[in-house]
Amino acid sequence: MTHILLRHREIPDINQLSVYIKNGGLAAFKNAVTKMKPNEVTDVVKNSGLRGRGGAGFPTGMKWSFIDNKNWPHYIVANADESEPGTFKDREIMEGNPFQFLEGLMIGSYAVGANAAYIYLRGEFWEIAEALDAKIAELEEDGYLGDTLFGTDYSLRIYTHLGAGAYICGEETALLESLEGKRGQPRVRPPFPPAVGLYNKPTIINNVETFTNVPMIMTNGAEWYKSMGTADAPGVKIFSLSGRVRKPGNYELPLGTTFRELIYTHGGGVQESRKVRAIMPAGASSSLILVDDDNILDTQMDYLEVRKLKSELGSASVIIVDDTVSMDWLINKTVHFFQHESCGKCTPCREGTYWMSHLTERIHSGQAGKADVDLLLNVAKQMQGKCLCALGEFSTMAVVSSIERFREDFDNVVKA
Amino acid sequence: MTKQVTLTIDGKQVTVQEGTAVVDAAKLAGVDIPVFCHHPKLEPAGMCRMCLVEIGRPMRDRATGQFVMENGAPKIQFMPKLETACTNKVEEGLVVVTQSAKVAEGKNSILEFLLTSHPLDCPVCDKGGECALQDLTMAHGPGKSRFIYDEKRHLAKQKPLGELIFLDQERCIQCARCIRFQDEIAGDAVLEFDKRERSMQIVSRSDPGFDSVFSGNTTDICPVGALTTVDFRFGARPWELGAQASICAQCPVGCNITLNTRREAKTDGEIVVKRVMPRQNEEVNEIWMCDKGRFAYHYAGSKKRLAKPLVRKDKKLARSSWDAATKLAAENFAKDKKDFVILASGRLSNEDLFNLKSLADHAGGKAYLYSHMAGGELTSLVGVGAGTNFAAMGAGTTILVVASDLYQEAPIWYLRVKQAKERGATLIVMNPRETKLDRFASFKVRYEYGEEARTVHDLTKKSKEGDALLKSENVVILYGSEGLGVLGSQSLATACAKLLNENGFTGKPNNGLIGVWERANDQGAWEMGFTVEEDLAKALKGKAVYIVGADPVNDDPKLAKALEGAAFVAVQDVMETATTEIADVVLPAQAFTEREGTLTSGERRAQRFYPTVPVTGESKPDFAITAQIARNMGVILEGTSASVVFDLLAETVKSFEGLTYAKLAEVREQFPIVGRGDMYYGGTTYENKKGLGAHLSAAATRGEKVSIPRVQREPVPHPKDKELLAVPVNKLYDRGTTVMTAELLHQRIGEASVSLHPDAAEKLGVRAGQTVNVSFNGTSGQAVVKLDTSIAEDIALVPRSMGIAIREPVAVKVKA
Amino acid sequence: MLSKKYPKEVKQILSKYPPEGRRSALMPLLFLAQREEGYINKAAMQDIAEMLDITETEVAGVVGFYTLYHEQKEGKHRIQVCTDLPCALRGADKFMDDLCGNLGIKVGETTPDGAVTIEAVTCLAACDKAPMFQTQGPEGIKYHENMTVEKTLELVEGLRKNTA
Ligand SMILES: Cc1cc2nc3c(=O)[nH]c(=O)nc-3n(C[C@H](O)[C@H](O)[C@H](O)COP(=O)(O)O)c2cc1C
Ligand code: SF4
Ligand code: FES
């Protein structure tokens, strides 16, 4: 299959501006700025059915249309925080096919009327930020960024901004706080960023992969895009496959591809030819899918179908768990992650993840009794529906699903 | 008028202003939703999640936008999750349920989470008895913690954030009220969280720690015992405290306060003041107060209190009877009418000042206000009056602050001016140097010392500041005495009064002149007809002087010298001072905590204070002492009842007309609701049950014709070669009598200082931190050098009441 | 002072943000301040606070929130091994144990010569290339993927030379 997003896998040196342009790059942006009205651009994206690739799957065109046109200036932000355990796709895009991402961001900027765009990268992406800065400078030099572009009165500049190690800064309002030079703690919502965002101005935030789709949609049209994927989720998605598979990595596939195809055709199957025992389709934030029936692997990966398995597709960071793994160990890992990353702002998440990490540690180290497992399940459920942002909720997913679906793993390690 | 919105809370229909948070609307409807992080004065944070409720919204048809009806009423759609009542704003038709099994589970869970990290050391906690966590746990909490106790974290229990406020890290529930107060309300962002997750802790990195004059307020709104004042911690249990309403006497703002008292073994079972707490008056101090007011109350219980009248015999002060002492004073005052001088300070009450002024009038003496600042006759002409309220100032109002550093001189006005600006008012800050208020100014105007009156006069001539001011509906001017003595402040006041009067900014609410006086009741003295004297030393020399509530001997060697040459000196005060030491007669007065009376604030609001603790020794209220002296001079003044004195005052002084003690004691419903059973909501600030006070009228309000005299410009001394122009500035924590008795504040008071421009310092060959000698007119003093880049090179800033007696600008020599 | 030492960088950082967003420069300035010593000292915090017209406490609150800022002097280079779930499923924990064993230090400790500090961190977005770590030091942040203990020890030798 030819790639739409990971085009560097076929086109060598597409991360060079001249090569990118030779392959049709930046024509869509130029066309949008010189020939289209902003809302026409938004309409194309709306019609394509593109949904956000950052996790929540919110329709992108619809989000862009929410921008408050009574309040100016507008900002646009690319979310390149990529910190969900199991997710590593945005990084590959930015390293391999940076101009397509930048062009998507530029088209988005035009559509929402932003003259300044920020790329918020997790602090660890230091080298990527430096490389992007160089690409942005090239675009400026060649007249794709700057003032009065292509002789219109539209101006645009792009800036990179590094985080400094905090998973929560992927959450869009925490990201804005961080971008404003503050502690990355989520804001109260509403108001939502398209009304009140960066510096209290209307702001659109999208994931890197989301933006990277846009130039191709503008070039080939909404219908073309919709011809791929499913009705619920048109288009293609990069699945970050990790865990106990032979060939972990990013796989760009149409939405609706089955787990089986991802794991066996692309991922080379499970290590040591073992059995898939559980799947975490959305990284550490997933509810674990219990694979007790081989047919489950034939589930199509889109938002709806995965939800039917009582999980979520999220950012499609698919972690494969085989029968060498005990769930008490696994949730000890995930809970410690969330405990460490809880921003501390709201009570249930701050205290709940702390409490859960005590319990999973006790359970995993064999000091706990059966009642502790019940208590853990109870504490996790007690957190649900009460936190300020989704991180707190995420922290309970693996806990509740693993205790409910893999109880025997816990009973095996607790004291009689 | 903002839009009203009607919603239903627990079946009750409530109509409130648009934009109100659901939790506040519920409070107005009498429904208590428990909160920790929410505070009605702060922006919503939604952090603690204690206020979770069920919220239903009327369904609208997507196509038509009309309500979907069901059984004749809009169909209500409830969200699957509980929502925070603090972050959701009211909407038309909203349905809020605070009493359901689901909500109860929510509250119970949040409390259990909070208690997992809480030490539960209520029996030794200062907050016990007025603690939100304790109260809410009793009401909604789990019976037992399922979190095993030995896994609890142990953290610092006595961590100083500064020398005034301590943090108990174990008790903190991370609600961020203190951080948000400092950032949003005080404008001193000197508290922050360090770290994140459960390791998150409050820290202050300022130097000195917790560097804000509003720090004490955080202990009132801290919903647990995490923040305590060094003054009160381990001092008493809240439930054993008595409470009496009072007025803070530290500055012209007139914050409403409550004095908490208790019998104390240390004082032989006497009732003493244990702490000072703010008392709500939304028009004056809201629910806040500054640290000076909170901590500098100790003088009333000081060991140096005077308990008995003293009369000089054989060069020594010896005990006397009231009769003998007042007779002696009366005889001397009556000797020669021309030579009788009263020198009284604005520390006294209206009643005291009225009797003093009456005595002077009847006996033919002079009545001087002990102050370096003039212009009060103008504030009684065109001052602010009835209906004036900083809280109502916003867009359409211009506030001009000139020659005053409000943060240092009247901290609560600083807050209120800042808030008015944030609500849309135009703020013009005029000062020769940078002050804290500059950060919030719409316009900053700098001028040279000595140019203040001219700058005000020229303001309305084609400047953008002037245009903004003239276009406003309302204008308030606060003028102070930075760099000014009697003559300078007189010219400045005149220029300000003229500007207001000529442009119609007088005689109506939220318009007029406010003096940023040195003392709490200077305005009262002006209303009574006191005046200030430029050359006080000359005015005292050879006279029979009656000094009340002032310590000129300590303040100024020149005055000390003048009093040496006085014919007779009677001193009436609460404490031994350098001036009582040279007196012929010493008359012990009661402290404001021991008696009743009224004070007139800078915004001309008369407010009552009440007797709180037993009287010290034989001391008497000032007005009574004056009446007794007067009687011996054949003048009959009221000497027993403060309220009767006030009635006479109201009959005599026009601006007080119509006011009575009963009127000043009136209260109205105020919002937010504080100090009741729901301390978690507004904090431990006291509810106002004893009076909101009332404005005096101004001549302009009474419709009298006001004419403002011409501005007389004061010539500023020209420093010669090798000299600097020393200008007096005011400091909150100075060496004043009342402040020095608060040992807690000594670190903040610091040493006498002189601020120089870095270039000037270099020229003089002195460094920051070095002690130098400052000399002028034959006097000199030691001061530590500080640097200030915002002043001119020929200027030396010298704080008042810090050891170097400076009343007005003078040329000085500074030497290493 | 930062603006004296790195005038070009400071100017460039400040130019990225609108005047009302001046505080946005805080995080990049902190990275700049940390560049040489590997930690942010009090003087730098005061300096940055003044530059951005915020309080030192606000600066400290930000430093404390993010894991890539350090207030304590540790090894000149930090080796930050991802031991999060996806990497752990591919042997990261064992890699960490072996590495520490070979260096003779525990997680969180610094080699006696002050060259490297070993830290365990959460997911670095390189889950398909475990075992992996990043180095944080004067040269910035660099990824090292598909690592073995042998390769890592070689790298440590290189860093040691660079420290000496
Ligand atoms: C705890 C948390 C972490 C998140 N991390 C990321 C992230 O690393 N990258 C990302 O694009 N979105 C992340 N999101 C989702 C964002 O909040 C937001 O929905 C997304 O950036 C919107 O872009 P999209 O519409 O293009 O998906 C996270 C959300 C939460 C609650
Ligand atoms: S859920 Fe966790 S991460 Fe989100 S606001 Fe609450 S404490 Fe912070
Ligand atoms: S979350 Fe509403 S009061 Fe704290």
C-alpha cells in the first residue's frame, strides 16, 4: 500500500523541501490561501470526516468551525506532546515527513484565521524541534511563511515550543497553560479553547497526525478520503504497535483494519509464537480487551467497534500483552505511571492514583490479601466520573478492566 | 444592570445575576453545597471536587432552538456524571440536585480521598473548631479510613513560609486558595505549588519569605489548619474565644475587625486580645485586612501602659489623683488664653477630638492636628460621601493616585483600586518613582519632587491621561504626602480639589477627594476643624501645651527642643513615651480596645468600635479626661457617654448631621455570606453584626457653594553641591509606637534606610547595604543605603518614622 | 546573567511570543539556564523572574512541576532509561538492572566521578525500540534506541572523557 502519512517510507528525502515540493507539496496550501475562503477549507475537512488523531476522535472540521470569530487574534497549536505510553507516531511523522505536517498546520491556520501557530513538543523531542526550526526557516525563506503570503494579506508564522517532561501537557488546556509558561495543570472547561484559549484568545488545538492528513485531503478531495476507512471513521490511521510482538512499529492502515491483520500480517505475530492474551488499544490509558476468544482479533479497529469490546481506540497505540504477563505486574506499571504524571490539581486523581499505587505495589509484591484487590477495584471506581480532566479517568481503566476481566492473576499473587 | 437568571436548586426557584456560579446561587437560596477550593472572592478552580452535584439542563430542539416540552415544562436532561457547582454558571431553567444518593456518594468519596493524606491531628490543631475539613467530615465523611495509617506520609509540620505564617504540610489539602488569593487578589504571587501529584507542596521563594502585606488573610481562607499565623498558633482554641467588633486604627482605611479575647493565666486571669480578625464590610475591607492591622495590636496590652495620673514633683513624675492632675493642667491652660495649644493626633476618636476642639474654642486656644500632611479642609468640602463604594467603581470611573504609595500607606485601598481597575476603571498613578501600583496603572505619570501640584494642574491640558479623566463619569483622587510636608501637601490638595470641582466631579457618589492620611482618624480631626501647623516647633515654644495621643519628643529632636522651652506640658496617652517623660502632667488614657467611640476613615465613613477588654488601671477615655480638665476651666463638656458626645458632635458639625450611634450600627445583608456555620465557604472572617458605619456629607453633597482657594506653590529647597534633596516617603512597617510593640514585625521593619540612585551612590562612593550618615539642619542619623533606579540622581528617599526625623523635603549631606 | 551570557538566544526566545504572552518565554529560558551546569540555580531563577516580570516563586513552581528541570546538581550527564509498560514488555527492567549492576550504582544515583546519573523515566515515545534511553546533558537531549548494556557502557566511557 502506498502511504498517505508516512510517505517518507516510499519517497526518499521527502524531508527536503525541494523533494517535498516536487511531489506536489505546498500546492494545497498555496491554493487555499490564494483561491479559497477560510470556511471553504474548513468545509472540505468537515466533509472528509477526518476525526482527531490525538485520542478523543473529535471531528476536526467541526472543531475548526467552533472558532470564535468575534474575538481576535486567533491561535492554532499543534499538539506534539506524544506522551501516552505506547504512542510514537507523531515523532516518526515529524522526523520523516515534516513538511506535510507543517503544511497541514499551515492550511489549518488559514482555515481558522490564525497568524501565529505554535508547535508544542514534549521536551524530550529536543532534536526534532531543532530540525523543525530549520524547516520552518526554509519555508520562510521560500515565501511560504511570513507576511502577505503569495501577495494576499494573509500572514503566518510558526514557532516551536518545548515542554519539559509532563504527560499531562498533552491534555489541551494543560498544554495551553504550559505554553503560557505556567505549571501544566488543566483549566476549568467550559470555556473551551476555540472560545478562550492561548492568551485568552480563540485557539484550535490538533494532533500532529491530524494535521498531516489535511494536505492530502485538500489535494485529493473529501470523497477520496472518505473512500478509505469506515463510515464511523473515514481515512487512514497510524497504529503504533508495541509490546510482545515480533515487529513493533508504526503501521499506517485504513481505519477498520482488524487487530489480526495488524498483529499478524504487519507485526509478525506474537513473540515466541505465544497467544495474545490482552490488547491495550489506546496505550496505558486503555481498558484491557480480554482476548479469550480468537474471533475478537477480527474486530475492526475504529471508534465504534472497539467501544463494543468495552475499550476505546484512543490514539491507536496498540500494546500487545501475551500469556507471559501477569496483570498485577501490568497495572502496577500503569498505575505508577499515572501516579507520577498526575498534575496534582484535583483531589480524586492526586489522592486516588497515590492510593492505588500503594495498593498495586502491595499486591504485586505479594503482601496483600484478597480484600486489598477488592479495595483497589473500589478505589478506582470511586475515582471515576469525579476528576477534573481525563487523566484521572485514564488511570482507572487498566485497573478496573484487569481486575474484572483477569481476576485470577490477582488471586494468584495475594496471600490466602 | 446585568441579566437575571432563574433556576431550580433542590426544588427551590432562585433568581440570581447572570454569571453567578451555581454554588453561589445555592448559597443565596439557602442551600449549602460543601466546598474547599471554591471561594466566592476567587476565580473558580474546580480542583477539590467537593462541590459535585447533579445538573440538568433544559433540552433544546436542534433545529428550532426551542425548548423540548414535556408535561408542560421544558424537558430536563441530566448529565451522566456529577458536575462541579463551583465551575458551572447559572443558566435559565437549570435544575440542580444537591441531595441525592449519587451526590452523597460523591461527597463521601472526595472526603475519603482527602483524608487519606490528612494527619487527623484535630486535637492539637489550631483550626479545630473552625475547620472546614473537620466540619464537612462530620457531616458527609466516611466513618473510617480504608487507607492504612502506617502508609501515611509524614511531612514537615512547622514549615515557615515567612516569619509570620507557618505551613503544616501534612494538613494542606492542596486547594490552592492561598496561592490564588495572593495571585488574584493581593497581586503578590509569592506562593506557588512546588512539584506535582501527591508531592505537591506550597512554597514561597520570596525574600523575605511570603513577602506580602496581605499574608494573614490566607490563614482565614485556608479551609484546614495548614496555614497559621505565628501570632496565634498554639494561642487558644477558637471556641474559647470571646469576640467583639472593632475598627482597625492603623491607617485611614478603617478596616472592620473583630477582636478575639480570652482570659489568660499569663496576665493573671485578665481578659486579653488573642488575635485580630477581619470583619466583613464589603464597602470598606470586604473580608480582608493587612498584616499591620492583624499583628500590630499588642500595644494595647503593652507593659508600658500608663495606669495612673502622674504629676511632676521635684523634677520627678509621681502618682497623683485625677482631681489634682486635671486641676493642675486646667490652671496652666487657663493662665493665658493665647498661650494654650492643643496638639492631638488622628489616633483619637471623633468624640475625643470633638471635646478637644470644643475646649480649644471655649478657652481660646489653638487646636493643631499632629500631622505633616495638610488639605483636610478640602476633603471635607469636596471629599467623597454617601454612596461611595470602591466595589462599585469600574468602567466609567477614573481613579487618580498621586504622591502616595498605597501598598505601603493604605494596603486595602491598594487592593480595592487594583480591583476597580480590573473591572474596567481607568487608573492613573502619578508619582516621582516606581510604586507597586504602577503594575496595574492605565497611565503612569512621573514628575519631579516639588512638581506635584503643577503636574495635577496641567493634567487636563491636552494629555491622554487628562482626556481619559475628563471623559469619565466619575473621578476619585487619592492624594498622599510622598515627598511633601505641610505646604506641599496643601498645594497638592488644592490642585486636586480644583480639578475635581471645576470639572463636576464632586457632590455625587464615587466622586471626590480622598486624603491618604498618616493616621486612622485624621479625617475626623479635619472635620472638627483642626488644622496643621507648618512650623510646629515655633508654635509650641513657650506655650502651655496639651499633647494628646502623640509623641513628638521621640519623633523629632526639633520638637523635643521646642517642648523643653514650653511653659507647661500635659501629655495624655495610653503608653509611656519619650514625651510623657518630659511632661509636667501625665494623663493615662484608655486604649481603643477598652472603650467605645467612632473613627472617621479616609473615605469619610464614621464607624464604631466597642469596649472589648477591661480597663487598664485608672485610665479613662480621652474625651472624659478632656471634659474633666474643661470642667476645671469652667467649660462644661460631656464626659461620661461617648454616644452623647457623638450626638452633640452631630448637632454641631455639619458633615455629621443626622448620624447617630444607632445609625452607624446598622447592618445590611452582604454577599458573600461569611462567618456562620459554613466556615468552609467564606473563611473565618467574621460576619458584621455591629455596624457598617455611615458616610459624612461633604459641603459639595450638601449643595453648598464650594470655592477652592488658589494654589500656593511651595518652594522646594535646592540642594547645593555635594548635597541631595531628601524626600520623605511612607512605609507600612515603620518605627511608630504601635508597630514597635509587635515584635513579630521587627524583621519586616528593618533598619533606617536611605534610597539612592545607583549613580548617585557611586558618586558618593557608597554601596547598597552600607551604613551612612545623613545630616541636615544640624541633625543627623544613621541609615542603610538601598538602591532605586526609578528615582533621580539628586534624590535621597528617607522613610518617615524610621529614625531620621524628616517632615518635608530638605537638602541633606550623605556621608560614608 | 542570562541576557549577558546568551544575548542572541534570549532575544530569539523572547521574539517568539506576543507582548501579552511574555511569560511563555519562561520554559525556554529555563532550558537555557540549565544548559551549562545541568541544573538551575537560585540566581538564574531570580534573573529570569526579573526578565519576565514574575516572581521567583512562580519560576520555582514551574521548575518543580516538570521533570526535565533540575534544581540539584547531579552527574554532568543523565541517562534516563524508559522503564514504562511498553518498554518493560520488551525487557527494559532487566536492561536497567544490568546497567546499574555494571556501573555499580543504583537507580537515581550518580557515578563517583560525577559523569553520569542513572534515572528511570516514563514513556519516551520510542516503545518499538526498547531498550532505550535518552541522555540529558550540556549537549541537549539525545535518544539512544535499541540499546544493549555493552553499547551503553561504551557510551558512558565517551561521556566520561567528555566530562574530564
Ligand atoms: C491526559 C491526556 C493526555 C493527552 N495527550 C495527548 C498527546 O500527547 N497528544 C495529543 O495529540 N493529544 C493528547 N491528548 C488529547 C488532547 O487533549 C486533545 O484532545 C487533542 O490534542 C486534540 O487534537 P485532535 O482533535 O487532533 O485529536 C491528551 C489528552 C489527555 C486527557
Ligand atoms: S485528573 Fe489528574 S491530571 Fe487531571 S486535573 Fe485532576 S489531578 Fe490533574
Ligand atoms: S471543585 Fe468546586 S469547590 Fe472545589
